[in-house]
Amino acid sequence: MSSLLYSLSQAANFYPASELFLRHRLQVVEELWESVLRQECGQNMVDLLRQLRDLCSPEGQATNDQADSAVKLIEQLNINEAIRAARAFALYFQLINIIEQEFEQRQQLARYSEVETELVHQETHTNTTYSSNQKEDDAIVHRGIETEWLATSWVAKGPGKQKGTFATLFPLLFRLNVPPQQIQRLISQLDVRLVFTAHPTEIVRHTIRDKQRQVVNLLQKLDAVENRSDSTVGGYPWESAELREKLLEEIRLWWRTDELHQFKPTVLDEVDYALHYFQEVLFDGIPQLYKRLKYALGQTFAWLEPPSKNFCSFGSWVGSDRDGNPSVTPETTWKTACYQRKMVLERYIQSVKQLIELLSVSMHWSDVLPDLLESLELDQSHLSEVYDALALRYRQEPYRLKLSYVLRRLENTRDRNLALYNRETPKNEDLPMYRSGAEFLAELRLIHRNLTETGLSCRELENLICQVEIFDFNLTQLDIRQESSRHSDALNEILEYLQVLPQSYDDLSEEQRVAWLTGELQTRRPLIPAELPFSEKTNDVIETFRILRSLQQEFGVNICQTYIISMCRQVSDVLEVLLLAKEARLFDPALAVGTIQVVPLFETVEDLQRSRSVMRQLFELPLYRALLAGGYAADMGMRGQEGQDRISPSCPLTLNLQEVMLGYSDSNKDSGFLSSNWEIHKAQKSLQKIAEEYGVNLRIFHGRGGSVGRGGGPAYEAILAQPGHSINGRIKITEQGEVLASKYSLLDLALYNLETITTAVIQASLLRTGFDDIEPWNEIMEELAARSRQHYRNLIYEQPDFIDFFHQVTPIEEISQLQISSRPARRPSGKKDLSSLRAIPWVFSWTQTRFLLPSWYGIGTALQEFLNEEPEEHLKLFSYFYLKWPFFKMVISKAEMTLAKVDIQMAHHYVQELSNPEDRARFEKVFEQIANEFYLTRDLVLKITGHNRLLDGDPILQRSVQLRNGTIVPLGFIQVSLLKRLRQSRNPNATSGVIHSRYSKGELLRGALLTINGIAAGMRNTG
């Protein structure tokens, strides 16, 4: 069967010979896709899709000549035909995404085997070259001239085959003669934390994700059958045919399933969605990550100790991030913690049941150590009903009996947790249960020790121990986040009610606020009454700290010990949180001991620039330095008896560690892509310098989004582009909701993603290039960033027609009506201006219209103005930067990736069709300004990279982008048509150019939202 899309894929020559499997699998899926459309919609729909698909160039771009034909064809469609066409293209994109993910997973497995083979070959043929640091164990390693050829040859081994794996990292470190003591020190403190979020909107329904997973399972079974058919073992032809029929049935069911959410998801719906990835992939996969690192390290540095098993851990904002989301209440956060514990306990119960079946060791044939027998006697006295039921059956099988006791304790713990979730008083609190994961872990280690000392091993038990060490009973750590003004507003109301100050708190200067807060933080006298006579907003702030205290008491401090202040601008923002924490007994002012870490989040460019001053002032405050050190006694090097008693149990935080979060989204919206990235880069360097000056360890928390305009993109390159001093084995990164499916749906893809992040952290910490410290380069980048920011702001904030342009030309208002997130699209100011609009829908809107403006605008002008000074010399300099400077290469590569997704002709179609007739002339001027910047940026990026076409350096990504671009074009035409009809239906007075529609606003809105869904799937991100 001929496939209308597949034939075009062949014509474009997207696939090299090495990707024949991908080519074949795309053909299978496209044939199934066409079959479904014929059965469900008829041949006329397939013919229509063929006509629409042929309306773009072979490169997948809209053309001016064919735009008129597309508009005439689409505007003749009735609403049902338009919706079916949009759904068909959206389904195609979802299927293509599945195929590419499965192919990427296969590629990772193949690359691993290639790496192992090459390493064996290298061990016998490579002559080691030593760096000049070989006699200095603790020296910082730079990739200088004498070692650079080694690193270059390592990267050049193949097109991405080896990059970012443990198996290649440690041999590289060995060949560069990195001191083993330095490697050991780094991996001993290795701390990679990935924080899942929900708000940057996952647009695909949970139900559709289930359908996708079923298609993946069937495709994997089809792969296995076809592989057997190709081998000597052989396979039955009917097996392949049956699986194709099942795929056809599944896709038909998918077609008849509604893509749009039927209701706005609740916060707990989002919690359930985020935990899905732990349930399906991460819970079982994370122990494999540790094994990979341990094995690779042992192959090269056999004498070094591996890191702790929880070197890679997870956090979550889902259910705890209340910044701008009124749906996240203290009760919601409590239920989220209980929900997480429920999931992890159920997995532990399942594992223990499997161990009971597995560990059938008999005392007739194996020794049992006394400590296990003593433990069984103690269990018998506490759990006599288990003994009465199972002692006879397991009288000679001590491990089974012990695990049965363990199982009952886990079940009791689960039942108590369910009562707490429902806010019921737990029954039988005196029943034997586990109060913490540490108690459960101690029992597992007892069993493991007995097995080991009697000459046995059990991989399943070892995996379970690893899981408990990583996930404990909490699964993830919850981060609380709230906007800074909420704290100051609350304090202002509290102080006015109590009449503590002679004037309003809001009227105090920053110096006066800091002085008052510092004084108040040195007394245990309570400020807030037990009963709360304040407004709902202020009570919510107070109750948040109180629920945090309750969470720590019930779940342990690890459940929630980070409080993030968004829009943090000054020292008082941090001290206000500390004061509210003191009122909830999370901070003891007499000892300067606390159980939460206050994390300032610097987001705008001005705040990033101010961050160094804020942190310096904080480090100068004795009470704050004492808090970081673990108390006044610890800070003074004294450990009195009282301090010893109070510090050890009540200060579980990592001592002398300051976490600072840097925001990519708002700084980008504020000043553009180039300026934002440079300001974040500079802030990291200066913050690290200040931390070192005060003897504080720094952990940077990167608030990355899914799209490039919000800090997204390949994590490996992004981490390597960070200043080396700012990492030092520690990093924390948000994993935004929309990218979770692409990174964590399949086991091998998830493991590869986590491995590349960990590899990059180690590599960036140990192999520092030194290019970030070349002052003339920094001065050039400072100049480029300033020019880029000025040009960006001239358009976004100073062009008088831009706001109207944005609201008319993009589907921003329609996006706000998608039921995709529990959080509003705008901050609660009530205004429809850019300052109140969140960065997520801002980027989402530009992605839909194919402008993708936030990810590249301003770069071209900045580069060109610098080139104008010395055209030839400066172009050579840029090319050298691209080759040598990781930061500059990261910026240019991300811009190149985004530019490849831009379709300026399609963007122009949005302008022409969605502008009001009276606004069209002025909007054309805005578009011309944007288009000129696009062409300038594209041409300069090609000159700097030396590529003939965008993404020539990454043919796999180039193929992926081109494959989608062509089909997004007709979907864009459909979206414009439906948006035009929808908006005109809202304006009964419109006459000029009106497409009179007999359809209701609800039908038109539904059609428009379906196109938004489809384009988001085709672009592989929303915002």
C-alpha cells in the first residue's frame, strides 16, 4: 500500500542506510494510519489530506504561491471535515513521536554495545598521554593544548555514538590523567537532582498516553516477531499479521477517543500523572543507573569507591508549587505526600511478596546466623498472628518467615497512610509498622548480610535495597514555592493587626526591614497567634508553614526541606520566609538551627544581576551563616553538650550548603534568549565566587523549561556549557511537565537521559575548559548580550503595535481555554499585559504560529553589529568561539535548532488572516521587522557553524524536524481558518472579509483547540 506521507519522506531522502529500521517502521505505521482513516472517514478524507500535504515545499515549508490554494480549499470545508483533518494530522504526529522514541531507544542499546567493543580495542592499542598535572593530585584539570587533541578525538569517534556515557567518560579521564583522588572526591559528593513539575503544560490526556503505551508494546512485539523471522529460529507469518491487526484495532480505538480534557485537571490529577513515570519506568530503572556507573568506574578505576546509591534523586513541585496556583492548598500538599508514600509502599509490598517466593532457603541445607534467629524471636512476640498462621509452613525457611513479618509491617504502614490521606484518625496506632524507610532498610540489610555471610546472593533483594536507599518512603522530595510578595503582604497584615510597628511594614525601606527582621529572628517570642484572624491569603501563607512542620513530623525532614522564593529581589525576601518558618517551629533562633533551606529564585535580568549583592549581604549576617553551618555552636567551632544534643537530630540539612535557583523563563521573556543565557552564565560565576569567599558550598538549581525559549534543549550540552566552578558535582534541574513523556516513557531512553546528565556533571566539574575566564571573550559577549537585549526590548516592549499584534496574530486567548493545567495562564493581576502573562503560554503561542520568536530574536542584530566593525576578523572569531567555547556553542546550537522549526511564510499567513482589516497595515510592519531579524539570524548562524543548511551538524535531528514540518503546514492552515471563523463569530458587527459560519462558537472553539493539540504534538513541545 502506498503511503501519501511516506512517499514524500522517501523523496526528501531523510534516511541514511543506517536508519533502514526507522524507515521500515514509519512505513508500517503510516500504512496503518491510512487504513484507519479509510475505515473511519472514507477515501475522500485521504484524498483531502493528500491535497493539503502537497501544499508545502519538499523542505516542509509553506510557500506563498500555494497559500491561496490552501485557504480556498480549507475554507470550503465544513466544521466536521476540518476537525477530522486536524485530528488525522495530530494522530500522525503522535504515531511518529512513538516511532522515533522506540528507534532512539534501540539506538542507545546499539551504541552501548559499540562503545564496549571500541573500549576493549582501545585498551590494547592506545598509548596514554599524560597532562602536566600528573604530579599534582588535587590540581584543577584544564583541557590545555597538550590534552585537547585527546578530547577532540574522543568526541570525533562517531556521530554521537559515545557522547555522554559512563563507559566513555572514565577512560577519557584516565587518558587525560585526571588525578584519581580528585575523581574520588567528586563522585563521593555527587548529587544530581531532577525535579518534576506539572505547570508547563502537558497537553496530552492520560487516556491518550495509555493508548500510546499500548501501541509501543505492540510495536515491540512486532519487532521481536520480525527479528525471529529474519533469524535461523524463524517465525510464523500469522504472528506478524495478527500483531498488525491488533495495531490497527488499537489505532482505531485511539481515533475514537477524545483528545481534549473533559475537565480542568486538578492538582491531584497532575500528581497522578507525574507519578506515572515512577510507577512505569523510574522505580525499577534507577538501580540500573547506579550499576552502570559502578561497573564503568570499576573498569577503569577499580580502586575507587562508587558514589552513594542515591547520587541521582528526584524532587517534585507537583502538589507543592503554589506560585500563582490557588489550587495548591496546604491540604493538597498533605495529600500529595500521602499519595507518594502510598505508591512506594505498594511497590515495596509487591517486591517483598516476590522475595517470599524466591528465598526458599531451608535450614536443612544452609546455615542461619544468630542475629536473624534473634530477630525472628522478637518478631514473634510483636506479630504473633503471623507466627500462628505461617510458623508451621515456614518452620525450616527462616527468610520466608522473616519476610512475612516484614510484609505485615508494610501492610500496616500502608493502612495507616490511607487513613492519614483521608484525614481520619489511624486505628490501632500500636500495631507493628515502619515509622520510616530507615527501619525497613535495616531489616532488608539484615537479610542481605545473612545471605552474604552464608555464601548466597539475591539480585532482587539488592535491587530493593537500592530502591529504598533512593526513594525511602517518600518517593520524591517536595519543594515548596511561593512568590515573594505573598510573604511581605502576609507580614504587613500580621504586624498591622498586632500593632507591633509604628508604621506599616510596607512603608519600611529595605534597610529598615532587614534590621527589624534580623532582630525578630533572634527571639523565640511568638509573633503569630494560634487562631488566625487574618485574610484568606495571609492564613494560607501561615498554614503552608504549619503543614510543612506537620509533614516533617510525620514523614521525616526529607519529605520537604526546600522553600523556594520566586521573584526574589532582596535580602528581606529571604528573612521574611525565615521568620515565618520560625513561627512554625521550623527554625530555632536561639540555636540558629533549622529544618528548611530557604532558596532564593532570581528570575528577571535585574534580579540576576542583583543576586550577587543579595547573597553577599545574607552571608554577612551572623544568624544566616550560623544557620548554614548547623547552628551558632557549630559556626564557632564549638560543640557544647546542649548544642550537641540539639544539632544532631534537628539539623538534618546538608551543612554549609546554599542552594540558589536561576530562572530561564522570565529572564528570557524580559530580555531575549542571548541576554538571558549570558546573565545566567555570569550569575553562576559570581555566585560561586562569593560562596567560595565565605566558605559556603553552592548548588545551582536550574529552572529549565521544555522549549529553548525557556532554557530547554539537550541537557548534556547545556551542562557542559556551565561554568565549571558552579557545578562541582552538584546540580539540580527542573524536568518540565511537557518533556516527561519524551524522556521517561521508555526505560532505556530514561536511563540514557539520566546517564548523560550525570556524565556531563562529572565531566564539567573535572575538565574545565578555562574559556569562561578569558576576559576579552567575556567583554565581547557582554557587548553582544546588551545589543541583543536592546533589539529584543525595542520590539517587545517599545513597539507600540506589538501587544495588539501578539493578541490578534497568535492563539493566546484560545490557549488559555485549554483544560491542560491546574494553574492559570496569567499571574493574578487581572491585566492582559505581558508582565502578567506567564512565560509558558507566551512561548506556547509563538510555537503554534511557527514564529518561535523568544528563542532567537535579537541574536542576528547583535552578531551583525559586531561583525560590521571588522567583518572578516570577527567572523573568524565567532567561528573560533563556536569551536572552542562551550557556552557560545550552546547558544548558537540552540538557536539553530529553533530556527530550523521556524516557518516564516506560515507565520505570515497568521498575520494576514487573523489581523483585523483596520490593523493589517501596521501589523505588516511588525511582521517585516520580525522576518528581517529571522533571515539575518539564520544566515549568520549558518556562516558561524559552516553549515549549508540548518542542522547539517545533526542529521538525525534535521530529519526529525523536516519530517514534521511538512505536515504541520496544512494543520496551521486549518488552525488559522478555524480561529478566523471563531473570532468573527464573536464579532457580529464584522463585515469585511467575514467567513460567515453556521457553526456554534463551541464547535469552532473545539476545532481550534484540536489544532493546537496537533501542532503541539508536531513541534514536540508547547512552551
